[in-house]
Amino acid sequence: MVASLPRAVFAILWVAVAACAAAPPPVPPGPQIPAEPEIVVDTMTVECRAVVTALETWKACKNLEDDDRDLIEAWTERAHLDFAAAEKAKPDDRAQHAIAHNCRIATSSIQAATERCGNGKKPRE
């Protein structure tokens, strides 16, 4: 009977630890987060020309390396070709809105890259 006493104490401790380690009750959900408002965009032509303008501004950054300038120049040429093809194809209104929306997002990204570039040379990898 003495040998079984430590097992009984161990079993009681195990149950106590397991009861303390039980997961807390679930937290009720908080208030609903509203969706982001729709981005208001101009026409496809205006928004896509803004991409080219942003690329040219980024290319003029004094902290860019020559390889980066060459890459930006290639992107600018490609943008000119793609936007000319889009204007020639005359997509429907929904497609033009989607293209304008994507051009707005690209312009914002390029402007952020231009701002980063203005703060000094990019860090070495």
C-alpha cells in the first residue's frame, strides 16, 4: 500500500495540472471591420500615363545605380508598348476600369520606390 501512495499523489497532481492547463473559454468576436473604400480612379489613359511619369521620375533619382536605371528604362519602354496596345484594343468599360485601377496601384508603388531612393543608396544585399 505504501508503494501505491506515490502513484496516487502523482495521479492527483497530473489531474490538477491538466485542469489548470485547459484552454480558456473562447473570446467573443469583436466589432466587424469595415471594408476599405473603393479607390477612385481616373480614365485608363490618365492613370497609365501616370505610371510612365512615375517611372521617369524614379529613373531621375540621383541615388540609383546604372543597372537600376537600365531596368527602369526597359520597364518604361514596355509600359509605352502595353498602354498603346490597350488603347488600340479599346476594351470595354469594366476592363478599362480594372486597367486604370492596376495602373493606380503601380503608380503608388513606383512613387514609394522613388521616395525610398531619395533617402539614399539602397542597402547592399
